[in-house]
Amino acid sequence: MSGPRVNSFFLGNSSGVNFSIILSSVDEETGKLQLANCSGSKRDGDWNLNVTPGTDASKVTISLTRNLQLCLPNATDCCTTPLCVVEMLQVLACRDSVMLARLLIQAELYANSSFTGNVSENATIIPNQVFHPLGSCPCDLTAGACDVRCCCDLECTPDLKQLFNESCFNGVFGGDVNPPFDQLCSSQSMEYIPDWFPFLCVQSSLNNTSFLGYFYHGSTSTPRVPPFKIPLQTSPGRLFTGYRQGDPIMTEENEYFTIPQQSMAGQCGNAPVAYLQNFDVKCLTNLASYKEGLPHDVRVNSGTGDFIQQNVIYRTITDMDKFITESESLHTAEVLCQNVTFAEDYTFIWKDKNIEQINVTVFLGSLCDGEILAQRFTVKFQSLKSTNATVLFGNPGYQVGKPVKAANMNASNTFGSLNIWQPAGRGLCTSATSTPVLFGLDSFSGCILEVGIDEDCSLLRGNVTEKLNSLIQATHVGKRDNSSYSDLNDWVEIIRLDPFNSDTNVSSGNLKGICPDIPANLNIRIIFADVGALQGIPQQEILAVQISYSTVIWQFQCRLICENSTSFLPITASVQFIKVPAQPPIPMTRFQINYTEFDCNRNDVCWPQLFYPLTRFYTGEPYSQCLAKGLLLAFLVLLAAIMSNPWFSKLWNSSLV
């Protein structure tokens, strides 16, 4: 060993094993190392032995306790020669006086000679850089010697300075670290001084110099935020006053709680979970690019400063066909497989502005090389007052990301649905499923319908209309998320604009493979507004729902041959949410319409805000100073008006006579 500390490891179970260190010597006659027994201890001379036990291995540390500093005059406990320690050590591991292992160490340690001066415990005092520069002589570059042309070097004797006294370094590098600035009255550094310089120069001491960066600090006024403005949170911090809708959920480490989500480009990546915003995403991955997400032992800030643990349940996937897509490569007996996460289902139990509980269900399965996995991550916020995942009357308004509530008032079972397409596989309508319309999220989806060349246009229109109408199994939509099925006033009727029937007006003739006015596009427009707020959370209400159809001209697309072949007709469904004011806007007056130059919202110059600095809304300066400056300005304007009057000039001339 060449250092004061060395580590080794004892492999195996160390229970009942006694470790000891022995300082050994070499027999001068035989030249052999003296044998050691198990009667030693963990300290011998200047050496200590420390053992850190482990399950399968124990860490053994041997350290030197003496000082390795080279001796100074009249000093003790130090090294007298550069080669300070030359010793032989034996480390023994014994059990019941039986030696199990022995480690031989040859120590050659040299004294630490990196510092030869007296060590002072007094801390170096660095002067205040406002008044004193740190380097008083920047040209002093060589320690213990005189630097040529450096007249401020204290190591230069007067005889040496005479050699270069007339060619010393000038400016800051030569030691003039606090030169007077040009605007100082006592400064004569300017070559050409204007005549008006004595009237505008600065009379000040060198302590108030721009070179050192020191200026006298004037009084400052802290601006007050008006009560109607909410300061933005620019950095993540612990929430102790509760979450608001859309706030990112924080962890115990004051970081965002993230779950894989889909970006605008369609790729998946970790993103913060927003409070009261549900989502359901699918991410494609394979075994090579699979990455583990956030560990489930992370505690989450409840919103009041407390931290709650996630309740995790692990389950095994039995039907893997819903998640795994086989690749073209054939599986062999040597294919690599790994147990990975197929899906994660998060349920946040919330009350008011706080999170009460987090339930996580993790679905695990085996993913093999060459397979593509469609991971699914769902987040659902459920009210504490809910039963069987049905929100009761505690939350009157809609929240973004929650399904729109629908009802069929013409049926005995009033429960209805408002859905859009969710294609799967090849995207055909025969295999496509549906997903609910989520409030506040504009959507566009569709599927492909196979059509033959001999397709009857009337039957095609009816088939397309039937498939689109299957998405709308409702006659009314709930105004609020807690609309009661027994109260018709809680619902708005769906306005249907039926597709144009071309059979009675337009004839396609006997053209084969061409059908006009096919209602291939379903348009759902939902009008909503903010009607209030509940505990700081905006409550949104649906005002009207309209369903319309857009028609297209379908034409059969032939490939190599047209006989016995099929063409494709894409049918789509789009959802658009339109936000309107809860109350109609106040109409503009005739003055606002005609005299637009006085409108502050449409002009850079706003005359009504001429006296804005004199109002309480201006926070750039204290109000008392603003008022004093305003009165002084008014006095000057009044004085200018009086002096510009003709009678004032007559009075002034008469007083001079």
C-alpha cells in the first residue's frame, strides 16, 4: 500500500469470524516473516482495522492513525525522513482459533511535503471589493522575485527599480487599480476639456467610483400586486393551499409527478399529471426501447403539505392479444423475453383541493424480442363522495377530460352515449370500436368502409348514415356533469341536421361507380360557457349541441382491373367545442364606435390614461412621490400659461421701467 488507507473484502459469511491486525517483522537470521496467531486485536501500533459486515462479503479497511507531515524545526509527531513508514502487516480472519484467511500488506508511505510553511488557523480576510480591489498589483506575477517594469512589486529593490523606472506598466496592470474617472472635477486625464466642463463635472470622492462598481443606493419601492391579479408560479414548489384544476401534481422531492403521455407529434414521453384532468394514452414500444417509468414508492404531495403513499396492486395479463402485435420474424426457442409493464391504471381520490388516496393497478406480462407492445396508461380522478365511479351532486360543472353525459329520453332506459370512432387493426369500420366524447377536447377520428363497384347509391347512403348514427345513441346531453335523469331541465336537446336526401332532387343517372351526396362526415358541435366557480375551480356548462353531416362524391378507384375488386370510402366523425360568454357582451356605444382614437384597446396612445401615474394602480414609485411630482407638473403648466398671457408681458415690462 502507498496511502494511509486500504480496503479489501472477505468473501463468505462473516458471522462468528474474528478479524485482527498484527504488525510483523522479518527474522534477521532466516529472512522469513514471523508466523502470527489468532490472538491479535483490531489495533496494533499506529494501525486500525475496521470491518463492515455484509451478506456474502465483508469490507475490511486498514488505516494509519499517525501524522504524515514532514517535520519542521522543534516539531513532534511528524516524519523525520521523506520515507516515513516501512512496515509489514498481517490481517487475519479466524473462527474458533482456526485461521480462515490471511492478508499480507507491505506499507511504504512517504511524508506529505506539499506544504512547508507554518499553518495558521486564522481565516484569510478578503477586503470588500466595493472599496478595495482584490489584486493591488496585477503585474506581480513571480513569487519571490522582482518582475521587470512592475514598479508596484514590493520585491523590487530601489536599485532594481532604477533600471526600468521610466518604463513602468501604466493603468490597472501597473497597480493603478482605482483610477479617477473622466467625469470627476479633479480629473485632468482628458486631452481636450470643453469650456462647460467645470459646470457639469462630478464632485465626489474615489469611494464612489464607477471602476469599482460602487454607487450609493437610493430608496426603492416594492410594487404591490393588485388584488385581481394572481402571481404566476414560475418554478415547482410545495403546495400547501391545495391544488387547482390543471395544476401539476408534486412529489415529496418537490418534483413533478410524471406518467408517460402522448405529445402533439404522436410520440410518448414522461409528462406531469395535471389535477382533475383524466387521460387514456397508448404508447408503442419494443423490448429494445422499453424503459421503466417512475417508481411506485414515490410519495405524492396531497396539496396540504402532507405526503401520501400509492396503493399498488400487481396483476398478470392473461389475454396478450390486446397489447402485443406480432412481428414478421418467427419466434425460436432462444428468443429473449422479459417481464415488463403492459398497463398502469391510476385512480386519484380527491376532495375539494386535496388528494385523499392514490390507487394504482399495474398489469405485467412477458414481452419477447421482435414483438411490439402497445402500453396503456390511464389516469382517472374520482370524487371522494362518488359511488361505483359515478360522480354525485358534489361537482356541478364539467371538468376537462371527463366524458360528456348523454341520455335517450325516448327509451325506457334513459342512459345514452355520445361516441366517436376508435380504429383498430387495418382501420376498417367492421373492426373499429368507439370511445366516449371527452369534454373540452376537440377530436377527429374515422374508419374505412369497403365498397364494391356495383354498390347501389341509395343503399350506400343508408349504410353510411346508419354507421354514423350508431355513434349518437342519445337525444339529449347533460348541461352539467351531475345532471339528473329525472329532471328534464338539466338536459339540452340535440339539434340534428339530417343529411341531404339526393334521391328526390339529384339523379346520378346510370353512371357506374359514382355516388353523389354521401354523408361521410359527422360533425358534432358543442357550445359551452363558464357559469361560475366552485372553490376556485371554474364550473363549465353545456348550452347547446348540434349534429350535422357533410356530403362527398364517392367514385370507385380502379386498380389494375375494376372487376371483382373493392374500393374504400373513409367516413369520419369530428367533435368541436365552442366556448361562448356566459352573458352576452355589453354592446358598444355610439361614441365608442365613432371616436375610436379614444379606445385604449385599439390605440397605442390612450388619452384616458394620461393621469395614470397619479392613480393608485401605478406601483412604480411611492404614491406620495407621484402626487408631489404631479402637483409640481401642474404648477409648471399653470405658470407657463400665465407667462404666455399678453398682460403678463405688459406687467413685466412696466415693472422694469
